[in-house]
Amino acid sequence: MPGPEGLGIAGLDYLRLEGAAPQRLRMGVSRRLGGDRSALLRHDDSERVDRARSLSYLTFVAPLDIITLPDRKLRLVSDPIERIDDDLRRFADQMLETMYDAPGIGLAAIQVGVPRRMIVLDVAQREDEAAERDPMVMINPEILTRSDELAVREEGCLSIPEYYAEVERPATLRVRFLDRAGKPQEIDAGGVLATCIQHEIDHLDGKLFIDYLSKLKRDMVIRKFTKQAKLAPKPASL
Ligand code: NI
């Protein structure tokens, strides 16, 4: 039976996914997940938002816009979250919705322009499309231990669309975080989940997966996206 945020399931999932490296991992799967988005919002349906306590970043309409290279905000170090309330939970749900819509398997708050330490993940459907969704929300996540053993996976990033490269990272880790309810959690992760957690926590420190590549490759990617951004049509001026 899944525990809060389905953590019980996640613990098993990574075992099932072991041994598949190197593999394409887009922090995003290459297919539309579809499904019933309203299910993501079920938690708060009966709750009222206290407008007086609303945080400014909650005025967005989901799905949120994902920022991409060369947006400098991607290099910001995100601040810890001090209060977990309905507004924050609603924002977490919007992030999940944005992630599923992309589609992706992980998203950090800074990727929608909010420099706060929160990530959302769901690796459950990556290899088993029939699997139930298993959304996870990690607030102020902190890696406690990393294995000496390394694993190589092909990664991608919703903020660096259509670019993939192999990255070597610790194969397993132990992570501590606050869940959606604000309850402290500690889990061991391996496989795709471990890669995804490390990739997303890097975002909170302004780090991107291309930083693990050679300077030559990294500069090439940055140049390509900078050029694309310059060519992109600008909004009509009034
Ligand atoms: Ni990413």
C-alpha cells in the first residue's frame, strides 16, 4: 500500500528499474502521458485558499511555463522553503501538472522561474506505461549519503529541450526532505529515481546536467540555445 506521496511504491520501483543503465532519461519520457489531470488536484479540492496568506508565485495558471537555456534564472541558487501551507501545495500540484504535460519525470521549482527548494518527480510510468502515477513532492531535499558505486545514464532536461548526454553519478543515495504534508521523510533511492533526484537537486543549486560534460560540449550546447533564443520571434511591441 502506498504511503504518503506514494513513497512506499517508489522504494520498490527503483529495484525494478535496476540494471538498465545506460539508458535515455530525459527527466522526461518521449511520449504523452495524457490521463486525468484533475486527479492531481484532488488533495485540495475541499480546501479554501486563504488569500491573505497567498504567496505571489501562486498567481500562475497551470501548466506553468518552463524556462529554458540560456535563461540566467537557471543558475540561481534556490532558497529554502519556510512554510508549507495550502498555497505551496497548490503550487506543487501545478508543478506536477506542468511536468506531466511536458512530459517529464522531474521538475524543479526554478524551472518555472521560482527560486525555492522544491522538486517534483514521478518515475513510475517511465518503463511501465500501465503503472499508476506515483507523484512525489520533495521540499528542501538534502542528500545525506551517496554510494561510491557510479551509474551512467543518458539524461535530458525540460530546460534544455531535445538534447541528451550520458552523465555519471552515484548509483544510490539517501535523501531527506519534507513531503507535501510537511512531514520529514528519508528514503533510499537507486536506479532512475536516484539519477532524477540528483538532477533535480542540482537545479536548486543552479547546476545543470551539461555542467558534467566537457567544456567543449557544454559551450556548444549553450551556443546553440543562445542562437535559437535570438532567432525566436519576439512578442509584438505595442
Ligand atoms: Ni532538468
